[in-house]
Amino acid sequence: TITPMGGRMLRRWMVFPLKDVKPINERLDVVDYFFREPDFRECINEQFHRIGDLERIISKVAVGRVSPREVVQLKNALMAIQPVKTACLYAKSDTLKRIGEQLNLCESLRDRIEKEIQPDPPQLVNKGDVIALGFNQELDDLRSIRDNGKQYLLEIQEKEIAQTGITSLKIGFNNVFGYYLEVRNTFKDKVPENWIRKQTLAQAERYITPELKEYEEKILGAEERIAVLEGRLYQELVLRIARYIQPLQRNARTIAQLDCLTSLALTAETNRYVCPV
């Protein structure tokens, strides 16, 4: 079955037919090769549906409206082009070899998408969790704070207890002071000098530390900062993809041509059995 991209190419061929003998013969030679080599044709043909509608994705990249899932599909398409290129380069057809040489694997772009985007991202960037783990350290830290906030606070509490010997130390939170360290009056003499006192209670004192204040700023704005950072990183990737529009368009045209030619060969093979000579 011809793909949508191949279908559009076939319509263009019908509207603008070839007039020169040489390209007509080259096209016929490729169809004949596919006809005589069904295994080769099948090897090529099974990749076309993996490639999908590359032309449509490129048009969305050009206007900056490509979705994360479409970016992943672009990566998958580039991976599927690899066996097509290899098969054409080793084909016993000079025309197919030239076609193989025209295909650009865009390996650096493919690798960047693989490294930057989650394997199964949401359709919309603002849904979050689009950027892959390990790509950006700041984003990983913010996600860790968002997802493991209670554990991180417990680690700070245990570290301060070990360093000060204040066994009753607890970390709390209120809307006035944010996060704080609460120390009972019986342990006031063990409070380090760099702790900043914020509130005095009947039986305890509340303090903040630079580390706790820094963590507070991170955790309270983590979700918002994650959304902003992911959006920026994704837009940077889309701009990077846009630099590859020309080679991607050439790939789309070449794959669409191959799709048309394999479909013509398959039609010829089918008609041979339906209407034997």
C-alpha cells in the first residue's frame, strides 16, 4: 500500500509527466529491478511505514509547531532511512545507488533527539516530562526536588542532627517563614552561629540556614521552573531541527519516489498473475 507521502508524489508525477527519455528509462529500470527482486523490494517497502509522513513533519518544523511525539517520529524516520540507504547503495542498479547516495541520515540530529526527548513524550510540551532524564542537570535537580522533596528534607534534618547533636531537631514549614529548623530550648547552646533565628516560641526557637533557604526557593518554584526550562530546551531543539529542513526535504522526496516505484512494481507483479500473457 502506498503511503500518503508516496501518494502525493504519484499525483505530482501524473500532473507533471516526464518528457525526456533518459529519466523515463531510469524510472522504468528501477521498477523493473523491484519487479525482478521482490525480496529487495520488500526490504525497502517495510521501512516506508516506519518513516511515516516525513513531509508533513517537516512542514510543522518550518512553522515551529511540531509536537514532541512528531519529533520522536522524525527520529524514528531517520533510523528507518538507514537500511533503505544501505540497501540502495549495494543494489545492482546504478540509479538506485545514486538514490542511496542522496539520502542523508542526519546522524547528529537523530542522536540529539534520542538524547534529549523522552522515548514516549506527551503530545503537548506543557504537559511536562518531555525532556529526557540526564540531558540537563538543572532540570534533573528540579525534578528530583519536586518528586523527592520530603526525602531531601529528611536528609537535611539528619545531617544537621549529626553535625550539631541536637537530637530533637525538626524541620517545619509555615507561610510566614517558609521552611525552618525548630530547636527546643534545652538544646539552644548547641545551635551553630551561622543559623539565623526567625521566631521565638515558649519552649523552642526556629531558625533558617542558607541551605534550607536555597532549597525552599527551589521547591516552591520547582513546577513553574520545570515548565519554563522544558519549554526553552524544546524550542532550542526545534530551532536545531529547522537547520536540517533542506536535507530532510530531500530525504522526503527521495523516499516518496522509492515508494511510488515499489508500488508500481507491486502493481505489475499483481497484474501478471491476474492477467497472464
